[in-house]
Amino acid sequence: MNIMKILMTLFLFSFIASVQAEGLMMARTKQNFPEAMLKLQETIRSFNYEVSRVQRIDIGLTKSGYATDKYRIVFFGTEKEIALISEKYPHLIPFVPWKIAIFAEQEDTLLISADPMQFADKKHPAADKILLKWKKDIGKFMNILRKSE
Amino acid sequence: MTLSAKNHLLFSLILIFSSPLLSAKPDGEQLYTTHCSACHGADGHGGVGVPLALPDFQYGVTNDYLKKSIRLGRPGRIMPAFTQLKDDEVNAIVKYIRSWAPGKPFKYSNKKINGNVAHGKQLYQKNCASCHGSKGEGGKGTGVTFSRPRDLPIIAPALNNPGFLSSAPDLMIKTVLMNGREGTPMLSYLKLGLSEKDIDDVVSYVRSFENNIVATKSNEKLEPIISYESPNSLEKTVESIERAAIGKNFRIIRKQYLNQGLVKAGQENKKQVMIYFCNFNLLNRALAIDPRIGLFLPCRITALEKDGKVLVMASNPLYMSRLFNNEKLTKLCQEMYDVYSDIVEESTF
């Protein structure tokens, strides 16, 4: 059954390639800021996460006299995952809830998030599973936003 | 299972698992959208990255320059090195970028220009350093000024960058200086009064930056977090974090429980407190260097009680700074690291 072996290797290969950490994950959408902001939150919720908070970076800056375009941070997570991390993987606490920065660039909007997999650690496979899920979901959010017009 | 059903299954499996490997031709537009458009704009008008669609750029650079730039990136200047892409994928991206070209690009030989480096240095300091930096390190920030006001509509790229120097032949650099790039702050130095000989001297000086390239920072292992144990109660620890932050000229902008917003109101874990603080001057400076840094601001320190201990934790800004491939952020992140360490130490004293 050589072909099965080849298939497995291919599958493993594509799996490994897809879980390599890539530093920052970024996407540009042609949607303007208010639309992209709505779409992002709607998308996050449709993947069964809660948006725990939206931090308005721009407001503080403008109030202090600095000019900036619209800039927000969207925090999201699930009750279960954050409980598991608090309980068993406290080294991840400073990074949760996970977040996506979203800011306007003229008519477009940019999204930035850190790749969760860079905190993967073979010693904690259960935590890695969560990190991988986040990475994949963030990748999906970004693809959805890229394709939204 | 009959043999043919088995074959059928196998065949579908092959299709599913290998489709990305077998697909006949990589789609340049799609690859560009995934890997480049966030920084260079959907149609190459620029953003965090410089514009790629301008006619003078398209005429003035070779496909080889584009390919090498993609492969090598700009170490320390935000643009990542795309080592994971396959050759035909890089070619497809270049082909797509060329779809914006107004005509055929110039061709250059790799002929070396032997100008007078010392004279070139003088001319460089007088004419170029104000934008490209006295060591060729590039302007403050990068790319096009969209999300905030900055010094110039397009920030001058780094000329001392190994990614740039390895991609650009002397004659290409010369062409930029002779013609300028219309629609950008980069003007024609022939029109500004330099002779062709002067320009050759400047090119040789720019080339000499190659001798000063320092290997990028070591792979010294950094911990992702800063964490200390506090001898005091959680409440007292939170108070001293706030006091320490204010003492360092930060403003407390928010205090909340870790799982607030993820659980029903009233059911939060009160033993885990996040303290957010900010200094808007610092934030503004950081965003001018790299608009993406907002992802790690405002600053946050978390205090929590776990197994009878009170812990104070923060993400390590030096670890985070590595994600950005931006040398100028590293200095700022060192500043942030000192602030975090001081606050964490002070509050756990």
C-alpha cells in the first residue's frame, strides 16, 4: 500500500507546513472601518467566541492631541478556554483574551494578530491544541474579511 | 469494499490532500492578496510598505530585483523574507505585480560602478541623509503615510539593508538617482544639479554600506513573559502596580477581571485582575515607527492569585518586538521592558 504511505506523508507534510508559526498574521480588507469592524465582530461570534471587549486606541490619542485614523483592539475568547488556561497554563495568562488590532488605512482596513502558535510548547499538548484552533480560526476570520467588499 | 470503490476513495483522498501541491499554476493575484496586500495595498499603492505600482518603480526595477526582494525581505525593516514560497509562486507574484506595469522594465547588467566613495559620502550626507538617514538606515517609520501624519508622504527606504543591497545592482541604484521616482519624494538628482560622475560616486558610497552590515541580532532565548511572586495580598499588589505605573508617567486606563465579558456579569473570577495603563506620548511615538504595534498597547500587567500565591505577570516586550522585524521598535521595546520590569519589581517588593 505504497500509495497510502505517500498520502500520509503528503498529509503530514501539509499539516506541518500549516502549523509553522509566522509571527504576525495580517490582512487587508477593502471594507471601510465601520463595516470591517462590524464584520469582524460578527465573524468572531459566528465561530462561537465572545467578544469580551473593544478597546478604542484612537480616542485616547486624539484626546491627548495626536492625530490618528480609527484604531481599535478587539478581544475575544471563550469561557471554557480561558478557564482552562488560568487553571493549567498560567504562562499563557498575559496573552489572553486573544486580540486582533484593527485600523483604518484610508478606505481600507487592516487586521493584525499575533500567531498563537509561537507560544506552542510540546510539553503542553492540550494548550497547543487551543493555540492551533485559535490560529486556524484567526486565519479564517482574516480570509472572510479579505473577501468582503 | 470493491476494488473500484477503494480506488475511487483513494483518488478522492489524493485530490483532497494534494490539491495545493498539484494545482497547475499558482494564482499570482491570490498569493499577492494573502502575502503582500496587507502592507503594499490591494493594487500596489502602498501602506505599511512602499508603493509597488508607480510607473517609475515598474520601469526601474528588474524581475530579478522583485524576486530577490521577496526572498530576502528587508531584515529589520518590517518586510519579512518569504523563504517558504515555491519558485513558481514567487514568479506568479512577480507576474501579477507586473500587471500594473505601463511598459517593459529596463534591463541592467551587473556591471560594477567604480565611483569615488569619499566624494560620494560627502554628497550623500548633504543630499540624501535627511531622508534616508546618515547611515542609510531609512526614514522613521516605513511605507506610505495613511493611518497617521508623518514627515513625508512616503518614508524613505533603508539603503543599508542587506535585503536591498543584495537585490539592487549598481545600475539600478544609478537609474533611481538619475530619474527619480515621479509621484514620490525621491527626485531626479540629474535635474537637481548633480553630474553623472557625482551620481556614480554616490552609488559607490551606497554600495559601501555593504561593508558595515552587522549580523542581525543573536538568537538569544527570550522568555515570553515576565513573572514575579508578590509577598502581599492581591488587593495590595494591584494598588502598588497602579501606584508604580503612575509613578512612571503612565495613566491607568482600565482595570478589569481576566474573564470579564466572557462570563455572565457577576460571575467573573475576582482573583485575576488586568491593569491597563498607557502613556499617549509613548504610544504615539511607537505607532509612528510601526502602526502595527497597537496590538501590544496599551500596556497591561496582570495580578492574580493562584494556589495561595499572588503572581504579577506581563508579556515580555522584547519577545514581542521580534514578531515585527523592525529594528527601530527594538529600542522602544527595551524601554518598555525596563518599565514593565520596574513596575513588576516595585509592586512585588
